[in-house]
Amino acid sequence: MLINPWDRGSDDEWRDWLSTRDFGVLAANGPDGTAPILVPTQFVYQGGDEVVLHLARPNPVWAAIEANPRLTLAVTDDYAFVPGPWRAPADTPPEDGVPTTYYASVHLVCTAEPVDDPAAKAALLDRQTAHFQPDVPHRPIVPGQPPFGRMLSAIRGLRLHIEEVRPKFKYDDKKTTDFQAAVAEELLLRDRPADPGARAQLLRRRAARLAEPGDCPVEH
């Protein structure tokens, strides 16, 4: 993923953003030179340098992890297509404007640690359940005991130890803050399903720039 200097997210920024998201794509190198294996999956990130999740035992990603435990979890959200006329400079016909797409994407390069101990798997699943259904009662999982303990053999837990982070927040920070405000207004008026999230990130990035004197480049 290309990350231009003006799109790079800070450590605090990506951690705050990721803490409110829990679905991404796990990417592992295919064994023996085959195509990469991509696994859409829920996960739990609660700060620090660890992500936890679980997958079905037959999932082909396990063979890939055994061959190479280094993999990437990619999380992308808050995206919106920005039409060319919205980005055309004042002295340029609207139809000559260059379109783009806004989005936030955080790639976690990790080392995978499979979890097979029944008690450890049960604790991992309890942690996930507490995250995904905090307002719904759930019975703690006890290995070997109903209703869920006997199902543990069908899954494997996975801890991802974060070693490198590639955070990108692409919201036209190379443009002026006035330009960003104008695009934010267009997103508000268009109001497609994904537009509010993109607009919120755009305005957040803009506010951060305004809080730093001298960090408002000229339009180009």
C-alpha cells in the first residue's frame, strides 16, 4: 500500500481508529508459492500490540501459517468516492477535475501464534464474546462441558503479535483546509451510506491540521 507523507497516520491515530473496528481481512502467503490466502474475519483489538481471533480448524490459512507465520491483517473503512468536479481548482473547468477515493486503512504486520490449548481457547472465545455482545448474557465456555465446551475442537484460536503498522488516512491533506471543508460539505449533501464516516475522518484530519500553525499548504 502506497502511503504518501501527508496520508500517514500517527501511532495514537491508528490505535484510536482501530479500537472501534473489529472486522478485517487476514492475508497469509500461500504455501509453495501459491496465491495469497485472504480470510475475512472478526477480531478483537483492545490496545497494546496484540490482536486475537479464532477460525475454523479446516480453514486453509492454517497450512499457510505453518509454512510462514508472518502475515498481515488489513482493516479498511470510512471510504468514499470523490468526483472530479469537487476537486477541480478554481481556474479549471469542473469536468477537468481529478477524482479520487478517500479511505482509512491500517495494515498490521504480525507474527501468528496458534492457540490450541482448550482452556486458552475458551478464554480467548470468552473475550471475543464479551466484546461482540456486551449487552447479551452469555455462558462462560468450559472445556468438555455443554453447551459450547465440546465445540472447541472445531476451532483454533489465533494471537497476532503486531510487529509493524502501516497506517493510511487518505483525505486530501495535501490540499488546503478550505478545500477539505468544501469537500466535507459536498459529502454532507450527497449523503450516501458511506459518506458520513468519510466526512468525519476528513473533518478530524482537518481539525488536527488547523491545530498545528503553519501546516496548511497552498492549493495545487
